[in-house]
Amino acid sequence: MTLRARRVVERLPWVAHGGIDEAELERQGLEPENLLDFSTGVNPWGPPPMVQEALKDVPIGPYPDPSAVRLRRAIGTALGVSPDEVLVGHGASELIQLVAWAYITQRRRVMIWGPTYGEYERVTRLMGARPIVYRQDVEGPGAWDRIAVERALARERPHVAFLCNPNNPTGHRLSGADIRRWTQRYPDTLFVIDESYAALAGGSDLLDGTQPIPANCVVLRSLTKDYGLAGLRLGYAVAPAPIITTLRRCQIPWSVGTMAQVAGIVVFTDPTVSVWLRQVVQNLRELGDRLRQSVQSLGFRVLAGTTPFFLIHVGDATLVRNCLLRQYRILVRDCTSFGLPAWIRVMPRLEASNARLVQALQDIRELIKDRTLQDERVLDGFPGRPKFNR
């Protein structure tokens, strides 16, 4: 007897993400500590000092609280919602998976606005459903156009709709007022609004404490980007209590570890963390503005949205990404996996690091102009400054 997985699993494609892949670095003979990573959306200063201090004495022997009561209560207090309307997860990606397990079946229509985060489509296909991916022209005047979204909803009447807001990788954003109107107009659609980057774009329009969460809406948040807690994997969902109860039924036990829970409690209860975050967001925006201007001055087209990260048109994203990695020890996000093979995405870092990226892009720009940078053969000759002669 031959053991076979479900057919849909065997056909499921891998989803590329940003961040350092140590297996790839080993093949290239590179060390992760020598890289400058512009490929993720994490703030370059790392976690708040208050969180790092609190984690020093956290006991790791006992099981974590399976329901994360203290953390859910802290989040609820901070957002003005009941703890019963909060679910803590192993990053926003686990919460996306829980939505799929709970609400997506083979016959249900799932709408996704793209280009966007690949996990929405992956979990939809994993459940045997075929996603309706509504792709918009990232450069067009109608990019992330609320009227176009409205028409798509009216035409498809999806059971589940995923919307990354602000969007990854483009930074486009739709207003909370528009989203609330759609939830009222289409009560049979579950709207899953991924706000993982909302704090870096000025805050949430849906979780501002002025109105209750719509009855058919789940808002996902991540503490990875703004608070620099990617290694702990921590996110949360806010939704009406019946939806949260449904999602909890699908969650594996102890999915959020003790250290992650302690970190989250500090984030939502220590007032100095809020001050720290406001300064981080302001500094990151200033760094992003300066980096965008520098890249544009080199002659590259730049697509900027509401987030500190932005897209750069380089022609061949995979080739440029590989060149930056192998020749300059710089990692950027190849947006081919988003369906944008001519674009890379970068998240600003500190000034000295940004200057290194600009210098590398200036070198590459000259190679693009004289058509020297055309294929992988130009990447031979490492280490040292690249030898682009064939």
C-alpha cells in the first residue's frame, strides 16, 4: 500500500516569505550575522527594552496558559473590547489558518485582493477551495480602488473575503469606513482584515475604540513588525465573541508560549512601551522617506504606499535580489512570488545600512543601463566587489 496525502496537499505550492533562510545561506557560503536584512517588515531596532527586561526571568518549565487569559484581558482593556472578543495566536499566520479551518470548505467562494500575502491563497487551497484572486494594477490610478472592490463583492458574493490593510507588499490602504459599509451590505460574507502593518501606517481604523467590531468581521494584528517580536511569534484576532469561540475550537493546545504571552502583557500594560512605539514609528517613517528619495534619485521607479516599506522597480527582481545577496551581503524581498517579477520590496533600516543599500543599487543601476546585468553568470567571482565581465 502506498501512503498518499490528500491530492490538494500534494499540489500545494510553497509560499515564499521574507527573512533569512539559513539553508540558502549555507549553499552560498554566507553567514547570517554578516547580512543586512531589508526583506522583512520588522522595525530595525528590535523589541522594546522593557520587553527584553521582562523576559529575563520567565520560567520555561511549566506549560503556558492555554487560554492566555491575562494577555487577552490586557489586549481587551487596551482596545476597549471584551477579552471574549480576543484570541491570541502563534503569529497572524496561525490565525489565518484557523479562519480557514473554521470557515472555508470546498464549495465556498473565497475572495482575495492581490497582489498580497500568499498565506491567504495557500490556506484556501489547502481546504480544497478555489480562491477568487482579484488582482489590481499596482501602478494604476485605480490601485486599491474602493469602487473596484465594491463591484467585485457585488459580483462574486464571497463567503470569505481576505483583505490585507495596509497591503503587503504595496502599502495601499482602504478606510475603515469603507470596510464597515461592506460588512453591512454583505452580511453573509466573513471579512478577514489583516492589519499586521497598521501600527506602522498610523494605527487601526477598525479598532479605534469608537465603534464595536462588525458582526461578520475578524481583524488580525501582529506584534511582529511594530514591536520586533518575530522570533516569539505573537499575534491576535479581534472579532465578535461567537466568531472567537469558533476559532478557539480549531486552535491547537498551548500554541502561544509563556515568553510570548509575557511579552504581550508588557506591550499592552506598560505605558512606556506606547511612548517607545510612537518614537519608533516616527523614526522609521523618516528613515523610509529618506531612503525612498535616495533610491528615486538613482533613477529607479518607486511605489510608495502608507507603510515604511516600499517597492522598487528593478526589471528582474530575482536576479537583482541574488546579486545583492551574493555580492553585497544585502537581502531584499523578491516580489516574484506576489506576481510582481520586476519589483523588490525593502524595509528601511538605520542610516548606515540604508547607505550601503543605496550604494549597491547605484552599482546595479549602472549594470542595468549598459545591459551587463542580464543573467546569473554575472554573479560568478565572489568574494569581493563583483566581477561583471563575462
